[in-house]
Amino acid sequence: MALAPRTVMWWARLRSLCPCAAPRCLPPWLPGGSAACKRLYGSRDKEKLDMSAYPVENIRNFSIIAHVDHGKSTLADRLLEITGTIAKTARNKQVLDKLQVERERGITVKAQSASLFYNHEGVNYLLNLIDTPGHVDFSYEVSRSLSACQGVILVVDANEGIQAQTVANFYLAFEAQLAIIPVINKIDLKHADPERVEKQIEKLFDIPIDECVRISAKQGTNVEKVLQKIIEKIPPPQCNTADPLKALVFDSTFDHYRGVIANIALFGGEIQKGHKIVSAHTKKRYEVNEVGILTPNEQPTHKLYAGQVGYVIAGMKEVTEAQIGDTLFLYKQPVEPLHGFKSAKPMVFAGMYPVDQTEYNNLKSALEKLTLNDSSVTIHRDSSLALGAGWRLAFYTAFMFGTVLKLRMEQVKHFLAFSPICLLSYSVYLFVNLQYVLFICFQEYGKAEITIINPAQFPDKISVSEYLEPTVLGTIVTPQEYIGKIIVLCQDRRAVQKDMLYIDEHRVMLKYLFPLNEIVLDFYDALKSLSSGYASFDYEDAGYQAADLIKMDILLNGNPVEELATIIHSDKAYATGKLLCERLKDAIPRQLFEIAIQAAIGKKIIARETLKAYRKNVVAKCYGGDITRRMKLLKRQAEGKKLMRKIGNVEVPRDAFIRVLKREPDK
Amino acid sequence: LQWPYCRKRCSYCNFNTYVVPAVDEEAVQACLVREVRTLLRLSQVKSITSVFFGGGTPSLASPSTIAAVLEAMAGAAHLPSDAEVTLEANPSSTTTQRLAGFKAAGVNRLSIGVQSLDDVELRLLGREHTAAEAQAAVEAARGLFPGRTSIDLLFGLPGQSLDAWTQRLEAALGLCDDHISLYQLTLERGTALAAQVWGGALPAPPQDLLADMYQAARTMMVAAGFRHYEVSNFARKGALSTHNLSYWRAEQYIGVGPGAHGRFVPRGEGGCSREARVQMLEPIAWMQAVQSSGHGTGKRVMLSPLEQLEEVLALGLRTDEGITHERWGHFSPHLSLEAVFEAPGQALQQQGWMVLDSGGLRCTERGLAVLDSLLPDLLCQLQRS
């Protein structure tokens, strides 16, 4: 729904293309002259493209990967311009970043793709650019985009050099055995040092210096050369139109009117309207309504052929029906599903409860809109004795919570901006939980494995033989002067060093195995603040490891506070318990009775703070002139009381938990 | 009745007062008189029980102004000769001669802003007078208004110890008449003193020390034969302030003068429900309004039955008598005190904060000290009923 106004804007740009642009190879949907200018919007009524003109050997499927802000989106804009896919105007700023939140923040969250047409030495090529997210929290989405490619352009900033995400992205591409074209961007900058970056690339990635292309995407310098390299270095996809249909779903979006639009890469066969197709994952059958390419908005075609990339609309109602990594095939012509598809398992969970239960339905519709377009998060209804009805959000990636959730909530807010309840997203209780695995010994049945999300489900210690916690392998690239502080930070987060390598004389790459719960909330912020923003970080899931986990309760006058119960490593329990108690003491106002604030493991109290009772709280003067002001204040307090969370007889303001859970930046 | 002018602004005061080089007293007097007439007509009040000249520093006004205003009242309504007529006075503007003038004008009760009997504390508060001047002023006042002189004291000043406070109070008890108001210093936004405390230049008094001061004062006052009849007010020999009691009992009152507040039913213009009224704050604007339309009311809000009950509750519980069934019934004929407060009352009663019995609803001694923590729950209860 939110995308509709942008679609219109797109067509406005395409129309303005005719007189001013001089593309090398006119895109086939723009036969030239005024015909294109008459097209407004609504792609169905125009002539469909014939994609059979692009045999497999003339197709290149590639991605651009880069650390955040290294210029990936700008390069994409230039490629689109040179090939005449979009008009050359000053307004072409990161046109692939469709979501408004992406535009506003200059980062890409969801991958968008575009097909480019380029004539090289007399041959017409079809270049499919599959855009990837450029932010630290989105490796998952990067990897799924790469599965549809045969090669990547690895963009590195000529000034900043290799960063953590460059490393992570390189290995994703390397492990997928993709052709890698290193591109050094921003050579126009004053402090650009392409030689140094070329040496880093050679040392770290073992790519010869002379393979690097030095460009300025902003000014367009050498961008043509990148196109030539794509054709020369990246192999065409290995597949055959004569084979049965085999299509990889690598992304999906939701259109309010047309349902799910699945982005697909054809590894064999062809697909067209009327085909009956089956999802290898769900076994559900669909009839194809429309196929086409992305330019970057949807452009219908008669067919899609092996090796091509495009979209299919086939009556899928929910994004979850188009699972990323799923294989589509023709009904009664089953194929071996594509390698590497795993049914995604959620890694991070968040409980979300509206503070005011009357907001439940509003928040519900907002969350539903959010998940429609984003298959990396799903919502399930949940309820808590203490907090009422709410949801459990499951995220299919080990992203760092603080950053991304804020982003995603901004998207929610974005949706809400169309309704009168835009402030809603701020009044929710939100709790992050990880999934833990416990092995439990039952005398009769032997060993059993259970997974735990909610601390309330944490079993008695006696029965558990082993506790496992999720981990990630983190990559940090930093100027060497911060190494000391960063090592201390990592050790404090229970991380184990796996690797340390000088990538040039000033920069170091560190690899650490982190327990996920040590980084999920605020590690990135802490790292950034202690390195004055110079250190970069990326990570990938690294499975589960054994850990000494316990459940810690926080009690107010003996009553457990459900929101603050945590599963925690035993080494951290005392310090965390003490800190939480101290914070709570500051966050809860004095009341008419003394309040004991305690941290407990089982029955054992490990920390305690005491909040003394009010002995005097009455305003001294209250005469004729003071009464109005007094009543206003008292009534505001009375209103505030209604929003307080009652734990036993203790009243806790709604922001107290958030204030308590917010970690201070590490010193 | 509000006299809005002061010679100097005190460091703790955020009232609507003005320090001007020369007051056109004739004009102000004329406006006060005119507004008194207009508002008395509006309210259709037949008989006046008490008059309070507050401020500002009304003792800076001349006795003839006070006389003129009282004459205007007597002309527009019945003003019995034994009606309480209080004037707030500063020790720095209360020579025996002036006080005699006020007495001749009709004032029969004085409230003297002593604030402290220590010169260092008085300087901290930005007062114009010394402890000796305060003492002299009280003695002069007691001579002219025996049994009807009240003094104000402040406690909880930055840096003040419990001992220092009890010594001040001891000295005051040696000096005072039958009425004392003991106010915990409230740091008001926008005052010089608050800025110094919040900026860290002066220490903020700890909560527990303030509670100790309040308790110590109460104990001393009760031992000296005083009745603790309101949070900050003590009286013996029945010398309670009639005027202030009428605020806490939610009776009708008319506010006259810049920034004065009133609560009354404007029957004169056909009104039948109680209104909250505030006169215009700024004296010049107020005067212009009075000159052109007879009164300078800046804001009037009709109070709903619920709002009236909220005021009855919040104010009445400040007194030792609490809210009687009779007064509650006057504002809430259909829903009794028991009907509203039975359930929470029991809990609060068990915890020793409140009493609900045949005398009405009131705080215990302990409860009175934490009334502001009790009120939000009681107000919620009231809204639910």
C-alpha cells in the first residue's frame, strides 16, 4: 500500500527519459519515440516483452555487495542510467531503495532487483542486478540474494578500505563460488588511497591488484568498465530451457491488489501465464497469473526462460507462502529442490504487549502490515498473565536488536502515519528473548531436548543435563589503536577470539565467537562508541554452544517481576542482578511502604536494594490561589496511577522497565 | 483580596507580585472598590463571614485603602462587626502607628510573615527584615490585636539542621500568640532559591530530614497546647483562621484584585453552578478591565459536580476535622462518603492512614503527612463511583 505513490513516481521518471537520455542499447520495452511517453501506469495493458531474445549465454546475474555507505546504491543508480533503464537525472539517488525508511536513512533493508540491457561488442546482454541490503544487521538477506547470482561486484571505499561487512560479504560470495569483481569506489575523494585498498584486497582476499577497478560511482568515472568486467568475468548461468521448470524464490513482496509477488531466478525450463506450479516446500499448487522482469518495477513478459531473473504472481496470499529459498516447479513435473534450502528457524524473539490494552487492535493491524512485506519476521498471538494480550515476534536472523527493531518499528510507524494513531508504536512493552536449547534427563525416558524462549518455561535445574545457547561468529575491522579496548569489550561479552590479522599496517581484523545474548542488544553501539565510530562489525550465525545458564528473577517485596526474569550465564548473574536492583531503585518512585528489590536465583537472593517508604509527602501551602494548580497535578497523578503496572502492591511506572533494561555504553 | 505589590521579591516566592517604583494607589483603590461591588452583586452574597487581605504585601497599602474596600463591602452586603478581617503584614512595614491605622480601618486579625528568627536564614530567603525587627513587629501586633496575631515560619531551608529548626521554633513559641503557620519551604520553579539548589550551589534538604522536622514541630506545638488543625496550621484557644478554613471546607469565596482566585456561584447573572474564577494577573491590564467592565475576571470555568467533589476531597482532608458527612452531602446528595470510600477506606484504615466513621472521612496523624500519596488513589476511586 505504501509503495503505490512511488510506483506512480517511477513512471513519471520513465516518461521523462525519452528526450534526454541516450542509452547504448534501448531497452526493449521502450521502442522509442512517443509511444513510451503515453504510457502512464498499470503495466498490464501494454505489449509484453519477448524474453526469448536473451539466451542463457547472454545473461549475467550479479549482485553488488559492500559495507554500509561504501556506495553500492550509487553504483547501482549509475548502472541503471548507463544502460538506459532509468533516466539520467540528478534525482536518481538510490532508486532501488524502495522503502521509505531506506530512502530516509540511506540504507537498504530489503533487496530490490533490476534487469539491465546492454550491448557489448555487438551482442545484446541481459544483466540482472540483484540488489542486496547494505546494513550490518542484514547478512541473512544478503546471502539469499547471492543464491540467485553467478558473480558479485565487491565495492570498497577508497578512503575507508576494507570493513567488517566487506569481509563477511566477501566470504559469503566466496563460499558460494561466485565470480568476484573488486571495485574501489570514491576515488574522487580527497583522502582516497586506492593503492592501500588494493593491497588490502590482495592480502585478505588473494585477488591480484590488477583485477581491481577504480571508479567514482558518484561522478560516473570508469563505471562502463564495470559493465564490461561483468560480461567478461561473470559466467552465464548453467542451465537449460529444455529442462523442466526449476525456479528459486529469492525474495518476495506483497502488493495490496495482486497478492504476493515472488522474485525468482530460473535454473531450468521456462514459465508463463497459465502454468500450474508447485512449491517444493509447502507442496501447494498455484496457477501463474503473470510473469515479468523488474526494471526495477514490474514489467510483464510473455515468458521467463532458464537463466533469467524476474517475478511471478500466482495467487499466493501471504508472504510466508513464498518462502525465501523455496523451489517452484511445474505440476506433475517435480524436480530436485535447489541445494541449500533450509526451512528458516527463528533466532530472536520479542514479546510485544501494548501498555494500554485498548490499543491492541490498532497495533495488531500495524504489525500485520509490517509482516506482509517482510518474511524475516513473523508474529504469533501471545498472552501474559501480567501484561495481557500481545504478540511474539520471531525474527529469522540473529540481527542486533536495538538497531533493527528501531528500524522496523519506524516502518510500523510509517504505516501508522496513514492512520490517526501514529504514536502508538511507542507505547508497547517489548522484551527480547533468545531461543535456548536444554537437554533434560528423565529417569524413565532418558534424554530429551527442549527449546526455551520464555524464561518462565525454564525448568528446574536438577533435571537439566546440558544447556545450549545460540552463538554468532563476529568479524571486527578496526584501526589498531582501538584493539586493546575492543579485546576487553569482547572478553567482557564472553567472546572467544578465533582469529586476528593485520590487513595492512594500520588496520586489524578480529574474529570472535560471541554468545548471541551478549551482542543482541547493544554490542554494536558499544563498539562504535569506544572506537569513535571507526570499528566495523558483522557476524553470522554459528550454532549453539554449551553454557552454564540459570534463570534469574527480580522480586519486588517478594513478588516476581515477569518482565525482568532473564536467562543468563551464571558468571554474569551477580553483577547483572546487582545492577538491575540499583536501576530499579532509581526507576520506582517512593511509596507508602518500604520496598525490597531483590535478584534471586531459585530461592537464593543474590542482590538486594531497599527503597524506603515516604514519611512525608504533602504540599505545605494550599489556599484559594493554589487550589486549581494543585488539583491539576493531583489529577495527572491519578491518571498516571491507572497506567502503572502493579506488582503485588508495588506500583511501577511504565517506563521503569525500559530504563532498567537499557544498558549503559561500556566504558 | 489581592494587593499585588511588594517592595522586594523574596528568593523563594513565585506569587503574582510586582515590584514597582511608585504605585498609583488612588487608582488601584478605586479599582478594588469597583471590583468588590461588581463581584458581590454577581455572587448575590448576602453576608460576608471573613475578609483576607493577601498579596503581595498588603501592609504596604495605606489604611485608607483598606478602609475604603471594607466600606464598599459593607455597602454591598452584610459585613458583621465580628467578621474576621485579616491583613498579611511584613515585619518591615508594620510600625505600631501603621498597625493602629489598619485597626482603625477595620482590620481585626494580623498574619505576620516572620519566616525565620535567624538573620542568616532571613538573608537566604531574601527578606527585608531582621530577626529583631520581626520580634518587635510581633510584639507591637500582639499589643493591638491580642489573641488575633498569627505568624508564619518556614522550615527545610537549604542547609538547615533539625536542631537549628527546633531552636527557631522554640524562640517563636516564646514570642507567638495563639496561631502559627509552619510551612515546609517549597522550591518553586523560576525562583532564585530553586535555581541555586537545583544548580547545586545550595544543598537540597533530604526527604527524611524534612519528615523529622515536620514531626518534631508537631510534637512541640502539641506540647505547647496548640491544635494541629491543618497540614501547616496550628492554633490554641480556638484561634483558628476562619477565612482559611473556608477554603478547606470548600465554601464560597470571591477573589478580588490582580491574580486573585474565587469559587462561587454567579447567581447575579443567573448562574446556578459553582465556578472557578481567576482575575487577570497583570495589574495594569486588570485595572483597565475593571475600569471598562466593572471587574477584571480573566478566566472562569464551570466546575462539574465531580470536580467540585474532587476539591472537597483534596482540601477537606488537609484538616484535622476531615470531611464531615454533612459537607459531603451538601456536594453529593446521592452518593454518601461510605458508598464511595468504603472499600479503599477499609484498606487505608487498616494500614492506619485514614479513618471513616460517624464524624466523616479524615486522615490520621500519619496519614496527613503523606496525604499527597493517598489522594491519587482516592481521586481514582471517586472517578469510578
